[in-house]
Amino acid sequence: MEPVTLGFPYPRPRPGQLAVAKRVAEAVGRGGAIMVQAPTGFGKTVALLYGARLAGDVRTLYVVRTRNELVQPFREAVKLGLRPVFLYSKKAMCPLSRGEKAVGIEDFWENCRSLRAKKLCPYHAALARASPEQLGKAVWGSSDPYHAVENLVMAGFCPFYALKSLIHLAPILILTYPYVFNDYIRGALGLGGLGEYILVVDEAHSLMSVADMAERRLSERKLKLALRELLRYAPEARSLHDAAARLIELLEESPADRRYRRVDKALILDILGNADVWFDVAQEIRAAKLLEAPLDGWVRVRVHTLSIAYFTALLGLNEYEAFTYQARGGRAFAARPVDPSIVVADVLNEAGALVLASGTLPPPSYFSDVLGVSRSLDYLDVEEEYGPVFPPENRVTLVATYLTSRYAARSPETSARYAELLLDVYRLLPGVVLAVHPSYEFMGQVLSASDQWPADQVVEDESTRISDVAEKARESGRLLIHAVAGGKLTEGVELLDSKGKSLVRAVVLVGVPYPQPDDYTRSLEERLAEKVGREKAREHLLYDTAAVRVRQALGRAIRSPEDRAVYILADHRYMNPYLRSRLRLRYNKVVRTRRDLMEALEILASDFL
């Protein structure tokens, strides 16, 4: 690669930014791989993009977990004088489907295909007379991706296909995870070979949850809707009627809890039969429904049988197993990979160069052992190399060893003691208190253990919206938030006041957020143990997972140099040397009784916060 002459877009780089950019440029310049751990406030996005461009005139594929995370790399790329192209959910971009929640993603794709084939979508038809310059002006004159989408819609163009048509012109593509880690979707984009790109994976710790991204569920409700649909539109497909009915029976017999329970994959596949048969019948049902659908600018056709087809196809893959699970809407089957490397390893290994970045990275061995990265990984911890981003004295860490959430020790008394702890913290400390529970199950037990919870309280569930929580926190300034480790309220959420200061003054880890000891975790451990041995498998799945979840949760509190926060690790297992070494936290005080903790909190409330 020939190096590129490029100016840093800010007059005063933060300490370490240019050095990190140089390290990134050196690694990717030789086609290597580097891990960059940099906390919030460092400005890692611009450092990574700048480093990638310094390495040479090679296209960059910048991958983010959620659509909200598209904004920062888009803005930084524009400041660097680049012309970024981005993509997120096709359905979310579509001007005809906005507000349409009833139609699932696969049905949306099929409906979109039908409209385009019949030339009934005016936004897609308008692209035939649009020039790349016209589309580019709408995108590259925008302040952020959402503004760009609105510009394209206002100009009368389909945002998704307009952006797709610009891919070949862009030196940097900013995509959400599915566009890169789903082989079918990536192939449909026409990106070319991954060896042509510098791949930057932002929030790379999220790859630890790749099984959640790759999972497909088939709920009891969806099965019942599919059976009703089959009886009406495919009355002759009696074997499919019987299969759907049998699956419903199996779900009704399954345990009603949130843990994954393994079921016989061979039995499920024997009941379901050939996935192609389900796809063929689903298409016949769609054709019949299209004849009934009014053409009012958007086709709102749902084919529930299609969900069974996709589930059957995925479960047929070698590395996937079948489980049951109690979802919010009822029981469901889940097809999940028991070897997560099959989802990401090829992409990470085939990229021309690789950058893995996060504020809470697991160790390099996790990526090699668990996720199948075969290339050598350089490791750069920004704070170890260039000093702390935020003053370390702005945080105080207490370890409460008189508590534990260990499964063998759980009881109504345990839940009551944790409830008592959270009420003490909320009463004694100001601001927002973020309580992070190891699971929804345990959170429910703690909440049930007291009737003294404050009115200003939020309890996370699947319907919780981050924006609503942030608004409530700003309005009250006093809030107790119950969240689940690894959930939406501990992954990247910012609760800030009008001046940009954090509202979170205390984070309480309600026990250690180890993965739930269910059948899926055991299957994962068994498969990993075959590769690296039992001891190492447990270290990765227990200590590495818990440490990342804890550090993500603690990171919600301090978001600027002026912020101060108290961390409370409420479990004696935080003294475990393996876990402690991965947390890399300075423990300011170990308290062994409730009275000791209350005294410490009273001092902190008056002298620290």
C-alpha cells in the first residue's frame, strides 16, 4: 500500500490519537490485524479512520452494531474529506413502510420485491433518471445518516437503493453488522471480495454475543398463525398442518422460563421435513394473499409460514442446535449456533486488514479460541500506553463481600438483602442509580423482595426505549434504573444533563453477570472445550464474559472529565483473582457488612459526590 497524505481534521488532537492512528496505519499497511481498546472520550473513531487512510488508498469497511452508531463515523469521515456511504435496515429507510410494525423483515423484503417488479414503487422508479452526482449531493451534503435519508426521500428517491448504487464510489462504507456478517446479505450488496477492504469492527466486544444476532426464533404465536394460514390457503398440505400442530404441542409441553432448554434437533427436523417445501408453500400463500391485498402504495402482506421455512433452513446447518425459550410473547423455539466462530471467523480472517475496537475488549485469546480468528493480533490499550482518558480519582469502587448471587445460594433472603442494598444506595447517594442484574429472572426475584421501591424507577424489559429512559432521567435527575447485564441499558447508553454531564452517580452490580447456566451455555462450553480444553473454555465463557459485561455497565457512569461515580460490586466473587485480573479495577474499599457499606456511602455522599 502506498501511504496517503492526509491532514488530521482537528487542530488539537487529544493525547494519544495521532499515535494510535500511526499504530493502526502500520498494522493495516502490512495487511495485519490490531485490537484497539479505547474508552469513551478518547475519540477512537477519528483515530481509527485517520489511521486506515494513512495506510494507503484502500477502501475501508467500518462496521457498527446499531444504526445509532452510524452517526459518529459518518461525521468523522466527512471531516476527513471522504465520501462515506452507509446502510442500515432497508425497512427502516423505506418511506412507504414507515410506522409499519406488523410486517416482519422477510415479508418486507418480499413485498418490496413485488412492488419493484410491478413498477409500483415511485421512489425506486425515480432512480432510473437519477445521476450518481445527484444522489451523492443529497448524501454528502448531509449532517448525519438520518439527514441523508430524509434528503433522498424529499428528492423522491428510495434511500436504500440510492445508497447501494453509490457503494462503488465510496472510499469508506459504514454498515451495520448484518450487512457484513450475514453471507447472503453481504453477497447481495455486491461488495466484492473482503480482501479488498480494511475491516474496522467498532464495539467489537459485541461479537461475544454473535449467537444472539445469528439466532432465529419460532414462537408459539407464530406457529398458530402459520397453521391458521395453512388451513385457509394451502388446505391440501396436510403434512405441513400436522407439522405445525405437533410443534405447537411440543412448545406447550416445554418449561416456561427464560433459560434455553435443549430439544432433540433430529426430532424437530424430522417433524419439519424439507425447508424447500415450506418455502414453496409460503410463496403460494403469498401469491394468494397478493390477489386479496389493496394496492394503496404499500403491500401489507404477511406470510407466517415463511418463518417456519427460514427456521427449518437454519436449523439444518451443522453448527446449529434447537432450544426452547420463554420469550416475552410466550414460548418459542430457538435455532442457535453452538460454535459462534461459524458466524464471524471467515469475515475476520478474509479481510485485507482488520481493526477490532472497543472500550471493553476481551483478551486476544478470546477472539482466537472462541471466534476463530487465525491471524496474529496486535493489542493496544490506549490508557496503558498514553495515560488515563478520565481522572482515575473520579471513581470509587466498593466491593460488598457479604452478598452473592451464586445460584446455589439464591433464596428469598438473598433477594431481600439485594433489595435492601439498592434501597440503601438510592437513599444515600444523589442522582441516578443504575442497578445491573445478572438476568431478568434474578431481577424479578429482587424486585419481588420489597414493596418499598421509589416511584422514580425504571425496570428494563424488551419494550424499554433508551430515549424514554434518558428523558425521564433528565426530567427527574433522580432515578433508580433496574437493567440487565448485556442488555440495551448497559450497552452504549448515555444519560446526560443539559450540560453534557453524566446523571449516573452510582452503578451497582447486583451479583456477578456470568452467563446463565442453561443448556445453551453448557452446549457452548462442551463445543469450546473440544478445541481448547475445559479450563480455558470456562475462563472464556465465565470470566471474560462477566468482565466485559461489568466494564460495559460501569462505563455508563463517567462520560466526561468532570463526572464522578461510585461503583459497588455486590458479590464476594469479585475477589476471585481470575475475574479481578480481567476487570483491571482498583478496589478502594472492601466492605463485609451492611453497616460498613452504609458508613462508606454516607462519607462518599458528603465528601466525594
